[in-house]
Amino acid sequence: MGRRPTWNEPELLRSVMAVFRRKGFAHTSVRDLEEATGLHPGSLYKAYGNKEGLFTAALAAYNEQVAARRVRTHLDETEPPLRGLHTFFVSTFDSGEEANPGCLLTNTAVEAPALAGVGRDGVAAGLELIEAGFRRLLERAVTAGDLAASTPTDQRAAELLAFYQGVLVLVRFGTPPARLAGIVAHALPALLTQEAH
Amino acid sequence: MGRRPTWNEPELLRSVMAVFRRKGFAHTSVRDLEEATGLHPGSLYKAYGNKEGLFTAALAAYNEQVAARRVRTHLDETEPPLRGLHTFFVSTFDSGEEANPGCLLTNTAVEAPALAGVGRDGVAAGLELIEAGFRRLLERAVTAGDLAASTPTDQRAAELLAFYQGVLVLVRFGTPPARLAGIVAHALPALLTQEAH
DNA sequence: TGTTTTGTTGAGCAGTCGTTCAACAAAGGG
DNA sequence: CCCTTTGTTGAACGACTGCTCAACAAAACA
């Protein structure tokens, strides 16, 4: 058949993902990606076609690995459900003290409209992944009796997604974790206990 | 003294602002700005030093004109206060049906960390402008008896700012206005009626 | 009316961008 | 072993980037 790649795809995409997450699509040059991956442009272009292809692959990897994993850990596997919801939010800003790059989905949702829809589908898929996680968690909470069924789950999940995006904007901008913790700790119960009006 | 500028600054900054808002800092070329303003590069650089200076000026103009004006109209001059809060949020997505460029502050908050703090101060000032508007409105609502004083105003204002940023991410990504209206209509009362837990 | 001052012009610079490709290296099939 | 297939290399390309500046134009002074 011929020679096989000298690199490992998941690992490569993890490096690429990290650069895009920190610098965004526009500010990331192919030279940056060469440095991050240790590969030369010919190899990258042979495997992914162009910079946009590499970004699309990295975004898909972000969804399947980073986002889906966090949804599973906090929204699906933490008890009680409402505690998992809280740790899901807190996990976005309680990491080390260096500059937090925020969420690749949020960053791309803001940047994508500037270019011709680069990554639009990936962002839509990622947001739906998270929103679906919210819906499953809310159903569990209602079943467990921790949450009144006064408001439809779909409605609550949509509100949580919006609030989540807002928190991630502040995370990326550099808002101190202590301040974010205060916001999340109070707003989360508030968003859940309201009856329709 | 010598010749005077042939252009009018507020109008020029309005054009520049529109381009940056739609395309972001990185995706906007100096040629784009020439086209938008009708000026040639020499004039732009004489007046603003470089692309970053032009961006800083446009962001300041956005704060002083667009943001401050909306804060005044909805948060300070609409009665009853809680109705003003609602229209403040709705006004971000009820405009025409073309692609909504979102908020220059939100977009810049996400893009800024990628470059060396371009516009960081302007974003911080703009966010504070909005948060202060929330605080004044909440105080008015408490005084009018429309809102229980169970939660400190500062706390509520910070939560509203976070939620506001999230709505603007979804606005920019292209979420349908009807969906955003549903989110805002229910989440806003929810964020305000919660007692501390 | 000179003279000075300041805004305007636009061709063009040096650098970076995303991308290509001919030459080469390594692996499997025969 | 040779041959085919496929991955790797990195110099180099044209396009575009932010930006400069010498020449020019017009307004305010004297």
C-alpha cells in the first residue's frame, strides 16, 4: 500500500484545537499550526485540504471529545442532578490561573459569521449537544423531585444554554473566577425555580 | 492654521464601527475601511495612527453612542422599570431580518484575548456602562415596589450582564428572534424573583 | 498675495498570508 | 529484489496585509 502517517490523529487534532481555541480562526496562521503539530504544510494540506478543513476537523474533535465528555461527566453522571449542573458551569472557569481560552464553540459562534460560515455546522452541532445534555439532566431532576415541573424542560434548557454562552464570554474576557462563581451560584437556582408568568 | 478635514468624525466612526461589528477586527482590512469611509490610507493613518487606533476610536464611539443611548432609552427612561429591562433585551434582536451583527462589545470581548489586548479597556468600559444601567434600573424597580429586595442589586446586575452576553452570542450566531424572545421572556423574570438560597 | 500650515492622495514597500509541488523517503506487494 | 503507493519535505508562489511618504491641494495667516 505505501507509507503510513508518522503522526497520531487524535493527538494532532488536540494540538490544533488548542491553538484555534486560544487565537481564533483568523488569528491562527498555518505557520502556527506547523509549529503546534510539528508537521510541514504539505502534510497538513494532504490530510485536510486547507486551513478551513483543519479547523472543521478540530471543531468536530472538540465536540466529540471535550464537549461531549464534559456533558457526560457533569450532566449525565453526577448526582444529584442539580449539583452536576452547577459543577458543569464551574468547570469552565475553575482551571489553572493562566489566561482561560474559553470555549471553542462560543468563540467560533461569534467569529463564524464574519467569514463564509466556516464552522457553522460544527457550532450548531456542539450547541445542540450541550442543550440536549441540559434537557436530560432537567428531566432527571424533575423525576427525582428536585425540580418542579412548572416550566417545560425545553424552555429551561434553552435558557441555560444562553446563560452558559454568556458565562463563557466573561470567562474568555478574563473575569475573575470568584466573580463568576458568585454569578453562577445564584443565577442557576434562579433560572430553575421560576414558574411561568 | 491650514486645511480642515473634509469629513465629519462621528459619521466616519459610524461607518468604521459598522464594518468592525460585522467582520470583527481581524477580518477587517484597511482596504475595507477605505471603501467604507471613502478616505485613502494616508488620511486614516494621519488621523488615527494605525488600524488599532481606528478600532479603539470606533469602540469608544460605540460605547458613547450606541450602548449609552440604548441604556438611557430602555434602562433609565422606560416605565415601569421591568418593562424597560425587557425591551432592552428584545431590542438586540427585533431589528430587520438581515444577518444581525450582534454587539461590538460582545464580539470584541471574545476576539480581544487573541491579540495583545486590543480594545480590552474599551470593552471593560462598555460592559461597566451596561452593568451600571442594570443597577440603576433594579434600584428603581425595588423603590417602585416591583421587585423584592431579597437579593443585592450588584449581584442581580452581574447575572443580568452574563445573561445579556449569552443572548448576544446567540443573536450573532443567527438564532431566530422568536426563539430568543421565548428565552428572554421567561428567563428575565426568573433571574429577578429568586431569593438567596 | 505670498507664505505657512495642514489635509489628501495613491503608488508602492516590506512582510505575511494560505497554498502548491517537484523531489525525496519509507513502507507493502510482487 | 524492484515496483508501486503513499507520506513527507520545504522552497517558493502570487495575493494580500498593514502601513509609509513624497508630491500635491486647499485653507488660514501675514
